[in-house]
Amino acid sequence: MALEGCIARMLSVVELIMLCSPIEWRAQSVKCSKPDTFSIPHEQYQPGDVLLGGITSLITYNLHLLSFREHPSEQHFGVPVVVTKFYQHILALVFAINEINENPKILPNVTLGSHIYDSYYDVKMIYRTTLDLLFKSQRFVPNYKCDRWENLIAVIGGLDSETSFLIADFVSLYKIPQLTYGSFAHENADARKFSDFYRLVPNEDHQYMGIVRLLLHFKWTWVGLLAVNDESGEHFIKAMESLVSQNAICLAFTERIHKRFVWDTLGDLNGFGFSFYRSFADKQSNTFIFYGDSMALITVMPFLCFGIPEYKDDSAFRKVWIMTAQIDFVLSGHQKGFDFQFFHGAISFTIHTKEFLKFQKFLQHMRPAGTEGDGFLWDFWEQAFDCILPNPLQLIDPEEACTGEEKLESLPDPFFEMHMSGHSYSIYNAVYAVAHALHALQSSRSRHRTIGGKRFEIRDVQPWQIHPFLQDISFNNSAGESVSFNTRGELESGFEIRNLVTFPNKSFLRVKVGKVDPNAEEGKEFSIDDDLITWQFIFNQALPLSMCNDYCLPGYRKKQKEGAKFCCYDCVPCPEGKISHQEDMDYCIKCPEDHYPSKNQDGCVLKVITFLCFGELLGISLASVAVSLSLTAAFVLGVFIKHRHTPIVKANNQDISFALLISLFHCFLSSLLFLGQPRDVTCLLRQSAFGIIFSVAVSCVLAKTITVVVAFMATKPGSSIRKWVGKKLANSIVISSSFVQATVCVFWLGTSPPFPDFDLQTLTTEIVAECNEGSTIMFYIVLGYMGFLSLISLMVAFIARKLPDSFNEAKFITFSMLVFCSVWLSFLPTYLSAKGKHMVAVEIFSILASSAGLLACIFYPKCYIILLKPELNKKEQLMSRKNESI
């Protein structure tokens, strides 16, 4: 296909202006030698009262898009080229007028008609047609109607913001209602100047929100933006730059599309082509946002088709296009060889529309013969069907002649659609809005009322009188949908989201996949069904990715690349103790206290509650040792009771020995309180029972040691210490020393008693069930007092270790206290360094080891003599050993 044959040069698009005339409908009521007007002939309607004016986007001039002129001042003229698809806008207006005129309930005894003008996307032509619309004279004398009685009631148009505001420059001076059917930003400065502006489309801000929500829904964070190079495009770029930044989305590039159909120089053409193709070089950006109108799309199409000869196989050109509501998928007459394969899978925001079976039947009956007053139909028919209508003044090749019976439904979708488009539906509603406003005005003023002495006629209505009724208009159209304006003169509705599915025969289907509804409940303003979407073939129906780099997997966090946009980053592992459980997390987080990070740091695992229980090996071992030692202590006690009359038992106060053995027996058993899950009772008894029982044991050892020292000193002649010899001293030492410890424990339990608790911090993967000491200070006071007694016992025993006495226990007590103190001195650092249930095991081991040291060192020698050397357990042996020592 030749490059020249595929590219249509579109200088401008016709904007639909619809006029109202209070005179008879006659084809000759508007004189125009160019095919740029449309009026309804009197053969179709009775004499009418009201005329609508419209400006539509329809005609351009045929100049080659990729041509350029050597001199910017060079003028170009060509054959008019009709954007055939936009002809539906005119037909929607005519269809609406037909329905209204056939309905006696809306405007009884009034015939509604229209004049339609073309703007050519040219400022001069827009002003000229607007003046013609206002003053009905080819001589354009402002404020003078040339003796013609046509009262303009309302204007419908245009499709783009620039044309609409240029029209408003004039019609607003005369307070003529202007109803636009194109979508453009409300914040535009020009829009605020005109109070006579009414929009039959939603506020474009809702579209901005919808685009951002769409990007977030599919996690597209690296997207390209192409916008038409005009005021609306600049507004869109500024709005989107702010919105995407707030939602952690980056624009990979921002390219402005120039709606230029003639290039001044080859350099300009090459410059635009280079910048346009450069946008496709970023393979990470698979999503393009395209803002503009259909003419911008026509401008871009040749560059897509002929930029690279192998374009059909080039994956770089296969993108997900997000199209805004102003863009319709159209082709000009010289782009018949093009298709929309590039836009297969595109997601398009569209204006809401409804299906009209009557409208389709209306289109099916359209024929060029017998349609008078339509200055556009002739060019439309010839260019749509690529033929020439018979002309008596021109010889035509029969093979090129039109039959006049061609059917609109046979045209490809890019050139004409039988389904009413969103813009056509807006025009349809605009006509009905004006008709209902006139009906409301007519109802409020009876035809029999007089104005200035004359009978009131609707033809005497001035345009400014319709505004109050338009502002408060609310009606149901023939499709059963409600139409009303908000306080800003906008239609209260949202946008539909459609997915473009193309076919090899150059037809396409737009499937509704979602919507943007600002009136929906909070959180439901945006909805989309992923399963209904068809993507570009290259993505194999997998969700396309559009990001600067791959996702950071769970377990990693994003780290900003120096000098790059915030959407471009590296992925680094989370530090120890933290996790990232989602993709692309900015920061790693800590798990809840009762959880710990998984091995891959991609999630939190519930900690297991642990404690030193009887069932595990360590618990069984310690319990077995404790029971064995307690039985051993009981056995020794039994031996001593059985041989209580022997000298070795009676020596050194046998009552203290019995008390020591009983306390050691309970020391062994008290260690069992530390096993098992902590409960209220066990926590109360653990430390207090251990402290008191151990204090009794150490007090007994101290009493035995002091008894030996006092007894030896009492043997010296004239010693005054004899009065202290006896059981009274020993009993006093045991009771008083134990009482102090008991008092401390009672105070502890009364003020801040221990209680069951869970240690969540010490171990990474476990929750330790433990007894909280309540008061750490009291705990260490109990241990300190026990250590104090032990040191005194050690010192006294060390002093008395060489006293000459056959049954002197000081040596054994010294050794036992060395063992006892060594155990508890090593206990403190070991206990503080241990974690979890091992702390409990350390304390149990210290209890058993120190108690076993006392039992073995003090009572093993005596048991040895009692059981194995009974011959030494006699008074004679005692006395002889005593004499020998002396």
C-alpha cells in the first residue's frame, strides 16, 4: 500500500451546531454554496416554530498528512473529506427531532427543526459559521438579521473544547444556551466565563480518577502519556502528573501530539516522527495513556502503520492503550487500508450510551435520493462507499457510480457504526433537553396570555428565557434514562470502560468491562471485570506488566536508584528480624510480638508456647534426679533415726541434723515446682518455698558449725562460754535465721507477688511461659540473704576445720559450703545468660547440686561409719581418738 494512499490530511473536524428557526422549514431558507450545512425541508414537516443550531465534526480537506510545504505561507486547497463516522452525530440530531415532532405531548403544534454547520477545525470558519448562525446573512452584518425571521433558541456543539469556547465567545453575548457534547475539563479557565454552558457529558475529573484507579488496579506504575498539544492537553498533563505522583505511579515519558496535517518542513516531520517512535523504545512501559480527540488519532495512525516496515511483527508497538472519552476509533477516507490491530485490547473510557432499535432502523432507511436540505450527505455517501453519485452535468464511469441503494450497515466500523455512539447519545439528549425546556416554558405561560398586548407565541421566546428551565430540567428520555444537570451545568453520570477487540476484516467490537460511577457508594465508584478483557496478542492473555523494573518479591524491599524516578528501584533483602509479606514493599516491617519472621522473611509464623515440662527429656532427667535425691535424703534421715542413740549421731546436736535432713528433703522436692506450665499457685510457691527451705538448711549448717566452735571453746578452763553450750543456741540460730527469710518472702508475696506471664521477646521463635517474679529486687534480696548465711557458715567452718575432735564436722561443713557457694556463684552469670526454659533448668540444677553437696559432704562420712564401719561408732573409739588428738 502506498504511503500516500494511507494517509489523510485532516485540517479540522466539523463541530455540530444545531439551530432553531421560527419560520417555515424550507430548503432554501439558508443559502449556502458549500456542502457544510444541513436544514430540514418543508416536505417533511409542517410550518414550524423552533430551530436548533449545531456545529459538528465532519468535514476536512484532503491534503496528504506526511507532506510539507517549503514556505509556511503557502496555501493549500483540496477536495472536502468527510469523517464519515461523525455523520452519525447529524443523524442522531435528526432522529431526535423526528421523535419529538411525532410526539404531540412534548411540543404540541410546534415543529422542531435544525441547521447544522461545519467548523473545519479552523478559527475563521468557526467564527464565520457562528455569525451566520446568529444573523442568518451571508453578508455577516452583526446584530442585523436581513429581514429574515429566524429566532435562534439554542446551540449544540462542539465536540472539542477549543471549538466550544470559540462559539461561546459569540453566543454567550446573546445569552443563548449552548449544549456541548464533548468531554473536556471543567477547570478550564474559559469554561468558568460562560454561564450559558451546559454539558451533556460527565465531568472529566471523573475520568482522571478512573484512569488512576485503573492503573492501580493492574499495578501499572511505569506508563507513557501522549496528549494532544492544546490547552485541554496541557490541563490533562498537569492533572495526571499530580495524580499519578500521589499514587506512586511514574510517567515514563510525556509526548505531545500535534494535530498538524501539513508540515512546514521535512525537519518538523522528522522531528515529530523521531520523538513519537522514541516513546516505543522503553520496553518496560507497556501501557500508554492517549489523551486527545479522534483527529489526533488520525494524525498518529500513519506513523504507527509506516514507522517501521515490519510493524506488524514488532512487539515494541504492541502496547496497552488507555484511550480517553474524546477519542473514537475512526479512519479518514484515505486510510481505508489501515486497521486497528495496534489498538487491539485497548481500554477506552467512553460516554454512556443506550441501544436504540428505532435509530438503527432509521439508519437502514437512509438513502441519498429524496433527502433534501442535507449538504453533507452527498459527500458522505460518495466517500463512505467509494463511488460517485449520478450527476446530469457529469459523465461517470458506470463501474464507479453509486446505485443509491448502498446500505450503511455494510460499512466497516471505523467508517460508520450502526450503534449509537456516546457522543451521538449526548446530542440526542441535548435535543430532548431543549425540547423539554421549551415545553416547561410553554406550560408555565398559557398561549392565551398576552405579552405587550400580543398573544404569547413560542416563536416570541427569547433564548435567555430558557435558562431557568434548562437548569432545572429533569426528564426520562425514550430509553428510560433520567437526564438532569447539576449546579455546574453538567450531566450527572460517569463513564463506561470498554475493551476494544479487533478482527481481521477490520471490524471491531467494544466490550463493556467496567464503569466509573461517581454517584455509587464509597469504595464502589470504580469497577472492572478482568475476565472480560482481551489483551494484545503478544501478552498471551496474561496480565501485561508495565513497570520500570520487576516486582520486589516478598522478603525484599525497594531501594531507590540514585538519580532515577521513584518507580525505578533495586530490590534488597529485608534485615534480620523484619519481613515484607507483599510485593514491592517500600519498607520491611516487624512481625507482631507473638509471631516471628519465616525463613525467607516473607511472612510471620506464630510462635510456639514453651516451658520446661515433665514430658521432655530435660524435664524427665531433672525430675528423676530430684526424686532420687529426695529419696536419698529420706533414706539418710531414716538411718539417722534408727541409729539416733549411737555416738556419731548424737554428736553435734542430732536434732539439728534431723532438721537439716528434712530441709534437704524438701529442697529436692521444691525443684519440682519449677517444672510444668506456670500456674498461679506454683508461681507463688516457687521462689518463696525455695528461699525459706534453703534458708532453714543453711541455718542448720551454720548452727552445727557454731555449736562445734562453742563446744571447743567451752572446754578451756575458766571459759564463760559454757553457758551457751547446748541445744538452745543451735535452735535459736535456726529459728532466727529462717524467720528473717520468711519475713522477706511474706512481704514479697504481699506487695508484688509472682504471677504467670509470657516472655515474647527473649526467643525468636518461641513464647516462653514463665513466672514473672513481680519484684526482681525482692527476688535478689532472697538470694542475697541466702548467700549471706552461706558465707558466714563457710567462714565459721573454715575457722573450726582444725579443731581436735573425733566427730568434728567443721571439715566436712567447710567443703560442703565451698561446693554450695561455688554452685550459687556460678548460678548468677549462667542464669542471666540463659534464655527461656533453660533459665528454669539452670535454677533447678543449682538447687539440686547445692542441696546434694550439703547432703553428700556432711552426711556421707557419717553414713559410711554407721553402715560400713559400725565398730568406729562407739564411745570408746570417740574417747581414744579425742585423747590421741590432744
